[in-house]
Amino acid sequence: MTPAADIAGSVPVVGRFAPSPTGPLHPGSLVAAVGSYALARRDGGTWLLRMEDLDTPRVLPGIADDMLRTLEALGFRWDGEVVYQSRRTEAYQSAMERLLGTGLAYSCGCTRSEIARISSAPHGAELVYPGTCRDGLPEGKTERALRVKVYDELIEFNDLVVGHYSQSLSSSCGDFVIQRADGPFAYHLAVVVDDAESGINQVVRGADLLSSTPRQIYLQRLLGYPTPVYGHLPLVVNPDGTKLSKRENAVSLADRDLEREGWRLLFAALRFLGQSPPPDLNGAPCSEILGWAVKSFDLARIPLTSAPLPLPCQADTLPYRR
């Protein structure tokens, strides 16, 4: 087991959990919370919490508070104040202006349908921006978004879970958006600014964000920010392999008796991540189970493949504490 201090060098680990309050906490989010918490807390590291609520039209009222209460009921304790992206637009604006001021970002007037017609990406893959507006808005176009320039450079990093990963931004996405046509700053810019300003040096999250990481590393380099250590956990999926629906798989105080089910949910998440909590923790307080995870979590046992998470009633069939 790699000590936490060794993951980020000699500096104590600062990890984070950053859900989007567009639906209740779900099993995939719980797995990310458990993994990030255990790996950050080892050897005295800290664990921060951020609500990625920048996409305000998709944010559901009351969900952020429900997530916080649910995490507390499951035994999680975070360090410092909760950060809300919706309150940090000035920081994102400042970073964007730095990129514009150095000529690394520019205005784009292209619609998605226009890009799709001329993109070089294979069918079904992410659209690769062809650079139509890179040297200035063509006649008749008005600004719809801001993009950052990318060059023919291979971005590489060693992931804690999946190992070596590399991507050429010029061939996988091209110049990418940092402020969207409808106004909000793009996820990639916001998360890079937030992680840097919070001192995050370890990012543990779901594998659905693995392909986004090279873009974030690229922005970190442009803005002079340090690059955290990354770890991407396998995804929780439905039994048929399809993506989970947040609303149909909620892990929420509003829908569950977490005082009785919490330990089963944590057992299921830990076993999904390849860990083996001992039978004598059956029915234990959630904080005790998380304490075991902090002391015993083994990176080498995390599987690489997506799979369903056992339902709480299936997480353990052994007798439990009463």
C-alpha cells in the first residue's frame, strides 16, 4: 500500500470530493466519495468538499443540502468550508482573461452542427474542432463561445488506478471551449482553477472523467498551476452495463433509512473497489467502517472494469451487530 505522503511527494495529501447537485447522490458518487476519502485521509491527509453547481439550469433546488446531510449520515467528515462553484465566477473570469491576454484563447462563432459537418472525428466520437475561428471570426459570425488553443503535443500522466495514460489534444478534441455559448464557464476551466486555489494535490474520481484529464493538465500548464496526482475509479453501471440514472438509484436521506442501511452501502462501495471489510464490522457505525477504510485501503486491489454495485440488501448476508 502506497503511503499517502508518497503519492504527492513530501507534501501531505489534499484530496476532494466534488459532486454536481443535478440529482441526488447515487451509487457511483458514493464509490467516488469512499475512494477519495480513504486515499486522502491516509497518513493524516485532508479531504475537501466542493459543489460543482456552475451549470445552474441543471441544478435542482435542495439537492446540495440533501447531499451534505447524506454524506454526514454516512459518516463522512470534510475539512474546511464547502466550496460552491456558483459563487466563484470572478476567479474563473480572471483565469480566462489571463488566457485571452496572452493570445492563448479566442472567440468562436461556430455552432455544434457546423462543427459536426466538418469535424474529422469518427462517427460517435467527440467532435474535433477544426480551428475555423482560430485566426479571427470569419465574416458574418458573432461570438458564441471562447476556446483555448491547443497544439500537437502529447499529454501524458500516470494514473493511480489505470496506470499510464496519454492523449493528443489536437487529434482528440482540438481547441476546446472554456466559456460556453450560453454563458457559464466550462467545467475544465472551473475545476482547474478550483483545484489550484484549494491546494488540491490528489484527485480521485470516476473513470468517466479520465479522457478529460489531459485537457485539465494542459490548462494547468498554461496557467502555471501544479498538476495533482490523478486516480480514476471504475464506474458503477446497471446490471445490463448501461449508465445509472441518478433519480432511480438515489442514495439519499429522503429515500433511505441510512441509520440502518448506511453500513451496507459502505460495505457495497468498498467491495466494489476490491476491498474486504471484515465481517465483524457488519452493522457497525458508518464512521467506524470509514475508519477501517482509511487504515486499510489498498490501491492495488481496485478493479479496472465497470460493474454493478450490489443493492444495500445484497451487500452482506452475514449476521450483523444489534
